[in-house]
Amino acid sequence: MLKALLWDVDGTIAETERDGHRVAFNLAFAELGLDWGWDERRYGELLQVTGGRERLLADMRTRADAPASTAERETLALRLHAAKNRHYAALVTQGRIDARPGVLGLMREAAAAGLRQAIVTTTSRSNVDALMPRLLGEDWRTLFEVVLCGEDVARKKPDPEVYDRALARLRLAPGQALAIEDSTPGGQAAQAAAVPVMLRPSVYFPARELPEGWRGWFCGPQQALSVPVLREHHAA
Ligand code: XBP
Ligand code: MG
């Protein structure tokens, strides 16, 4: 029986990658005087690497103009990542990032229906703390029993660690929860933790169906969301 919704953030609650993170990374490159830039195509490729700092390091490994030593790259990635998250928070404050259709209503409906909810993301906690009050108001935390972020795990998605930790904190079996995800790495993390997943594709992950072998279902962009719909699919 469905007892809890485990929400991914980036791409699932809002199109944060398109409207926030990519724009903020480019502002960070400019701030640090680097002639680097990620267009949408390149950023889409880089989203296979989860974690902003890890994404920066992956990109540097392909660049001739990146620092030569590992230590210098690590230092630069840390500085860029801190600047990026600062720019991201500013974009959120400016109202540049809206929730995806149906998401906030579903969160409130789920709470009213007695479903437990958690945030299960690999983004930095500062990004969650910037985005969620903007979307849901200052009392947003009352909707979520558990909020797990990138800093809370040793291994980011597609590793199942963040899902395993959320289930442990909620004291639930995987089959009692539903992961709501937009991306392949996010869905893989849920699957590896044996949590059924509703995959609702975002702009950078335009899947058309659930990959073979995944437990859960695919939710098309126009499909209306409601607790009865989730319960019905989860029980199927
Ligand atoms: C999100 C990520 C994050 C964000 C940026 O994955 O991969 O890295 O792009 O956040 P998910 P940070 O949607 O599975 O949570 O820069 O704070 O890592
Ligand atoms: Mg996501």
C-alpha cells in the first residue's frame, strides 16, 4: 500500500536545470573570468553526471584550457560551485523558476490524504532551502517529514543511497513508497533501491516510456496528477 511520496527536486518539482542551474553555471564562469559556457546541448550531455561540482570536474577533464593538476581543478570546481549556487539562489529570489504544473497541488492533496512526503535529491541543501519556500511558502517544511540532499550522501544518484536513507528515516519498505523522478539517473537510483518510480520527463530527459525492467509507470507531460491516480498505478 502506498504510504509515502519521495520527491526528486531538479527537473521534477521545477525545471531548475533549464531555468536555474545552467544559467547560474554560466554566470559563475563569467564571474571568475573564465571564457567558458555551457549551451543547452552541452548541458544536456553533462546532466548524466549528477552533482554540480562533479559536473564541473567532468567538463574540465575534456578541456584543454582547464588547470593541469587535480588539486587545482578541485579548488576551481569548489569556487565555481559556490558561485553557481549563489547565482542560483538569486535567480530563485527573482522569481525566475516556477513549479511544474500540478506539482504543488499534488503535494498539498497528498498531505491532506495522509500520505507522508520526503525530499530525496542530490542537489545542494542551499538550493532546496532557496527554492522550496519560494514555491510553497515559509512553512514548506511542514509538508515534508524528511529532506535529504547532496550533502547527506557519500554517493549521489544513480546510486540508491539517498533512497535507502529516506526509507530508513521513514521506517518504510521500498514497496510502500513512490519515487517521483524526471531523469534516467534519478529513476535508476529509485529502481536500485527497489522503490517504484513515476517517471515524469523534464526538458533534458524527454523519455517517452519507462525503461525496460523498471517498476512503476511513465507519466506523460499532459497527464493530470492526483492522489487516486498515484494510488491506482502504485497498486497495479
Ligand atoms: C540534480 C543534480 C544536481 C543539480 C545541481 O539531480 O544532478 O547536481 O544539477 O545541484 P536530481 P548542485 O534531480 O536527481 O536531484 O550543483 O547543488 O549539485
Ligand atoms: Mg531530477
